[in-house]
Amino acid sequence: MNTHLPRRRAERRGLRLWPVGTALALTFTAAVLVAVTVFYTGWALLGARGLKAEPRIESQTLFDLVKLSFGVVAGSGALVALVVAYRRQRVDEDGALREATRLHTERFTTAVAQLGEESAAVRLGGVHALAGLADDAPTRRLRQTCIDVMCAYLRLPYTVEADLPADNAQARHAYVALREVRHTIIRLIRDHLRLEEEHPHSWRGHDFDLTAVTFDGGDLSKVHFVGGMVDFSDSVFCGSMVDFRGARFSGSTVDFSRVDFSGGTVDFSGSDFSAGTVSFRDARFSRGTVHFSGSRLAGGTQFSGSAIVFSGSEISGSTVSFDGAWFSGGQFFFDRVDFSGGTVDFNGSRFSDDATVEFGASFSGSTVSFCRARFLGGMVNFSDAVFSGGLVDFRAAQFAVARVKFGGMVSGARFSGGRVDFRGAEGVAPINLVPTDGSTLPAGLSLPSTWHPSGT
């Protein structure tokens, strides 16, 4: 998939033209070569073997020779005029580009100055002015500069509502005004990332540096991240809902590393993660809710190493939902993830025959639900998982032959305390489960002799 956006104009770093003499010499040489090629091609097609000698030149022949001479002279003059006209056009275009750049810079300076004003209304005007400048930018680099300034504004220090001084009306008014400016920037980014790649105002393929930004709400639904780098690393999602529903992550690098999901709701429901790289490495999920319901995780995406990465994440006291998600076409790793408390929901998820999913995670005191999950093939490996306390629920799950692995004869998934429920599950039973003291025998499923819970 081509992730590069078409450019409206060729970008130049200064006008580079050959000297006139060199340009004319090359033009005449090319013209002569073309004429010779055409002559000999016609000669070969006519099958001529030689020229007939004429002892005397008739007046008509002489007149033809004179016309040919004038034609050569006229053609030479036309070539000279063509070269000069081309150079003049290039100079005019470069001058127009320089003038457009100068005007853009003047407008840019004014818009940036507006962002520094105390009045929220003036700052809102500056935000819209920057977005308009990005749309009208004569080069891709100048558009990226406008986007960088808007992202930098979001990275400025920001106090969320929960941290405001109590009974301080002035502080709250300032917060509401600043929040409106910030959410306007997020909305403008969303609107431009929804446009098709061919649209002249589309911002797809550009870089968005949103590191360490505090998001207390915002709508990024149905955006399309294609190409470029989108960096949310070290950001904080808290408070109100941040909406990524229906977003498409294809062919771009999106980084959620070390993000703190602490409160509120972050919704990736219905998103499409295909190709590209989306990283949640070392993210923290504490309180709040993160939804991946109905998402499509495909096209070589992973939950470790590349693509979608949850390695080293901590999910505690919150709800992370993959309800109805479809895992296909790649490897998905939840390695070194600590699920402590809260709920992890894979209800109704589908694991296709071309997917590999590794759960090298620790589930302690939490509810992990695979109710109605469909293991249709591929490999889903729980061999390195640790389930201690809480509930592990595989009720009504469908298992394909030899595709779900809970370990070998010596080592494998560890079940200690809590409850494991396979009631109503269909297909081949999980084999070689390795429970520890306190395990309970899964009910409603016929297990092979390698299942040896303590006390039985």
C-alpha cells in the first residue's frame, strides 16, 4: 500500500537552472539526434538503396533546397525561443512560490501571535488561522510546520478539572476557556484526517507529535492514520471520553507507549488496525475503561515487538474490552502484561486460522472472560499465563482442533485459586492444564487425563 501523499507542487530549495549555452547545446544535439533517427527510419521503411545522381539541378529542386535551409533556420530559432520561454517560466514559478511563501510566513507569524494572547476568543481565531494556513500552504514542509505548532500548543502544561482549586471560579473559567481551545485543535485534526488522500486539504501522511499531552476528552473518531508518525507516548488520558471509534490505523506508526489511561473512557470500538505499527508498550491502564470492541486486528499487526504492542503494560482496576474483536493475519502478543483487578473482556472475539496469539501475562484477582469466543484456527497460547484468583471464563467458547494451548506435561499455564469455567464450551478440550493448589476442576467440559487438579 502506498502511504505517501501526492504533492500538489514540486518543492524546491532554490531554483537550479543550467547555463543558457549548455541548455541550447543540449537542445540542439537532441534535435539533431531526433531528426537523424526519423530520417534513417523513413529511409529503411522506404527500402531505398541509394540516391540518384542529377547532372543539373532544376529550379524546383533549388527552390526546395532554399525552403529546407530556411526551415532549419526557423527550427533553430524556435528551439532557442522554447529554451528561453521554459527558463522564463521556471523563474516566474519560482518567484510566485517565493512570494506565496513570504505571504504564508507573514500570516503564520500573526496566527502564532494570536495563540499567545490572554483572550480565549483570540486564541481560537489563531487556531483556525493556522488550520487555514496548513490548507493553503504552498509546500508540504510549511503545512507540517503549522501542524507542529498546533501539536505543540497541546503539549503545553495543562491542569485538568479534577486538580483545580476548590471554589475558585476564576481558575475554572480559565480552565474551560483553555479546554475549548485544545478541543478545537483536536477537532480540526480529526476533520482533516477524515478527508480522502486525494483531497487538497487532507493531512494524512503528516507527523503528529502529541507526546506527554493530557487528554481530558476529545473526538478522533473515524480518522485515518496513514503514513507519517503519530506519537501519543507518555500522554495521559483522564476525565471525559476520548473517542477513537471507527479509526483506521493503516501504514502508519502510532505510538501509545507509556501512556497512562487513568479515568474516563478511551474507545477504540470498531477500529481497524491493519499493517503499520501501533504500540502500547509499557502503557498503564488504571481506572476508567478502554474499549476495543468490534475492532479488526489484522494484516501483520502484533501485540509485541511491532505493530500493536502491550508488552510490559499494567492493567489494574479498569475495564479493557476486546468484545467482538477479530484477530487475523498476524501475531498478537500480550507478554509481560499484568492484569490485576478489573475486567478483561474478549467476549465473542474471533481468532482466525492465520493468527497467533500469545498470552504470557499475569491475571491476578481479575475477571478474564472469553465467553462465546471462537478459536477457529491459528494458535492461541496460554502456556506462560498465570491465573491467580478471580474468574477465568471460557463458557460457550468454540475450540478448533489442537489450536489452543495451555502448556505441556511439565510446565504451562498456572491456575491457583479463583475459578475456571468451561461450561458449554465446544470442540476439543484444552489439554495439559497445570493447576496449582486451590484450583477447581472446570465444569461442563470433558478433560483428558493430563488434567490433575490438587485433591483429586
